[in-house]
Amino acid sequence: MKKITSIIAIATSIAATDAVSAQSAQKGYQHNPRLNDAVGQAFTLVYEGAITENVKGKVNIHPVTYKLNGIDIAANVYTPANYDASKKPASWQERYPAIVVAHPNGGIKEQTAGLYAQRLAEAGYITIAADAAYQGASGGEPRHTDNPAYRTEDIHGMADFIMQYPGVDANRLGVLGICGGGGYTLKATQSDKRFKAVATLSMFNSGEVRRNGFQNSQLNSIQERLKLASDARAQEAAGGKIIYAGVASITDEEIAKTPTDLYREGYVYYYRTHAHPNSTFLYSMSSLLDLMTWDATTNMDLIEQPLLMIAGSKADTKYMTDEAFAKATHAKNKELFLIDGATHIQTYWKPEYVSQAVNKLVNFYQVNL
């Protein structure tokens, strides 16, 4: 059996076309009965308690598309119970605060980003979760590009859209970034002061991990991996096939042998229990040219907004939250909140941990928006 190429190692097992990526994702799709049950539904949400139809007087979901730098962005807007788009607010008190939710690396709006967007809408916020450009149902070529500048721009773009949404109070805009979306949220909010309250959940510093390896496990191969990325860029420029890093599919045996909680539980989440055909661990090898020179924690002192960073006490990614939190020297009311007993991936789905995170987030946004 061919040994799996880990997303945290040098990727030598490569998907060369989008068709291969789609087929690999489809394998995971078959493992997820929740999604198989939802195939006939319009929203294809894969989290527990997801909306299956819009009911008057309850939280509703509204699929939308908009342009961002010429690319079609696919998003879901969640509106609170009894929201009426036709009703013109008489005053700012009748307008809704809004929350932008940025999804994890490899994730899409139908997974944990959608779960948190729905739960926050249940608490009275208008929320938006969008697929990153070049990923999910959004447009952009080459597929699965993971460029930090693009991911940061995605967050600015969600703000652009939701601030114009009927009933939104543009002066009360918050943001929640999950995993890689958390790192990009820190970067976006360093400059974008439209965001009045900044929160992250299980923050993942994509640049640090792609450069140094997870838990600094690849410090000795940085130059070698930069050469692979450079060669991949050259092949793309010459019109050759796109080279992908990451994991396209994985067996149960390989999952069981994965040593780190993040990746072992992540494979289960993304390729089994919460699989979706638009979600993949693949990213273009050439993306490493930008990822490996980027860091979420550079210029953290520019964040002056209230900051809440949430992580599981048992998360093997917690060191990244700790590093960023320490550098946020100018943030107002900053707080590090630990969910006792939770690992990184468990904060995506486990009901008791999700409820703790949501309750903390709601309190944070109520105070600061």
C-alpha cells in the first residue's frame, strides 16, 4: 500500500488535475451519512442541528453570491428568528449586529463555519460564512490555491457584503476566525477597523506551520520545500500540470496511525464524519511560495480592537494561540479562553465544547458590539 503523504510533510504524492481532487473528495463524501441524507436538500450542510429548510419565524439561511476582485464568491447568510428583509428599521436599535465567520484550512461554509454562523444567528446576529476564493463553491483558478493575501481579502470581502445587507448595523461588525481562518482573521483585523470585535477559535498560523512544520517538526527542510514550491510555480508558468500538496484520500488504517490529534481527528472530521465534496486537504504546491514567507502574528500590535482567543486545553495547536495572544499588546479587553478537555478538532463539532465556545462568543460580542 502506498504510504500516505502527510500534509505536514513534503508532499511527493501529488494530484495533477482537478478531476483527481474531485474524485478523492467524493470518496470521503461516501463515508458521511449526514451528507448523504442531505443530498436532496438545497443547503448540503453537514453539521449537527443544521437547517434543512427555511421556516418563517425561525433562523433562516440565504445562499448568496457576490464578486470579489472579479471572482464569484459563494456564501451563506444566516438571519435571526423573525428577521424581515422588507422591514426598514426605524432606528439603529432595530438593526442587527453582524458577524463574519472565516472557515478553517481545507474547510468550507457547510462545515464548522456554518455551525458557528447558525448558532450565532440563533443568538440574534446576522452572520455570513463564505467559501474562500479558489476553494469550495467559490470561483477562481487554479483550484485549491491557498494564498494568505487571498484568504485575508476573503474576510474583507465578507465585510463588504454583509455591511450592505438589509437590517445590518454596519457600526456593529464582529468577526470569528476558525483554525486557519483564525490566523487570517488576525491579519485582516490588523488593518480593517470596520471590525469592532475580533475572536478566534482554535487559531492555526498557516504560515508558521507551512514554513516550520507542525510543532516545528520540519525546520531542517525549509529550503528543500521552497525549492519544490519554486519548481511547481515554474511548471505552472510553462503550462504544465498543477502540482498539489496535501492529502487527497486516506484509509482508516492510515488515520489510526497518524500520531498527532490535529491530523488524526482532522482526517476523521473532513474525510468521514463531516465530509463534503467541496472540502479537501489539497492545496497547490506553488502556494507555499507565499505561505512560507507569511506569518499571522507579524504586526499583532496593530490590533487595537477587543480580542477573544478560544482554544481547547488539550489542543496540540494551542501553542499558536499562545504565541499570537502574547503579541497582541495593544488589544483592548483581550482574553484567552480555554475549553477544558477539548482538542482542536473537537471544538468544531462536539456539542458541549461548541456550546461553551458559543456562550463565550455571544457574551463577548454583546459587550463589545
